[in-house]
Amino acid sequence: MPEYGLTSWALELRPRAIEIHVLERAFRNMIVPIIGRIDNKCLLLDLRTVLDNEIIELSSSIVRFFGTEKELP
């Protein structure tokens, strides 16, 4: 067990129309995989692992997956 925890932020996804394990598998199988962990019926994406220049690509992939495509800044 680690002695010290690392401070981080997580994006919590709680889909209503899809089972959480199906979402996790679908994200892992994307062209650019999105890797998260399941906790308490939600998918957590640890943003400590996302570089600043990857944020737009990550958010665009999530928006496309859920079918609510809109322009991001």
C-alpha cells in the first residue's frame, strides 16, 4: 500500500441509458482509448493522467460517444 496519496480530480460519468461496464468497455475500444475505473456505479476518469493538450480530444470523444455533438471551444 502506498504511504501517501496523490491529489487529483476525476470526471465522474453516470450514464442512464447504458450499463457502466458497457461504457467502460466501449471507451477502452475507441481509436484513442479512454481508460477509467468503475466505482459506485459510475466511471471515473482521473484527470491527473490527461495532459492539457489532450482535454479537447477527450471531451470531444465523450460528446461524440453520447451523440450530442456540439462545438467545443
